[in-house]
Amino acid sequence: MPSITQKMLTQQLRELEEDAIIHRKIYSQVPPKVEYSLTEYGLTVKELLNAMSAWGDQHQRRTATAAQKPEN
């Protein structure tokens, strides 16, 4: 998501953390470091996300192929 703002990213990550989908680990160091990981509950959506990603890849290939076909 190259165009997401820092504010929106932070907001989304906090919401996912509140919903117990991700875990945030903060390291006490300079510069500050934070790591995010899926919780056990968050892992339950992984299969669905992988299926949606595969569909998206297939859709992109399909639309790219259609765009390359000359019109009659």
C-alpha cells in the first residue's frame, strides 16, 4: 500500500490490535523498533486472505490478457 499515510496505517494497526488480530511488540531501543505479528486468532483469517490474493492475481492476469486482445 504505497500511498497509505502514516496516520492511516497507525489507525488501522491499532484497530487490528484492539480486535486481537495482531500483536504489537515494542523494543526499548534507539531508534524505536516495533514488530507486528498475527495472533492465534489472526491466523484464522490467513487461509481466506491467501485465497483472495490468489483470486486477485488471477484477475489481474485475466484483465491484462483481455487488454492485449485487439478489438474487432
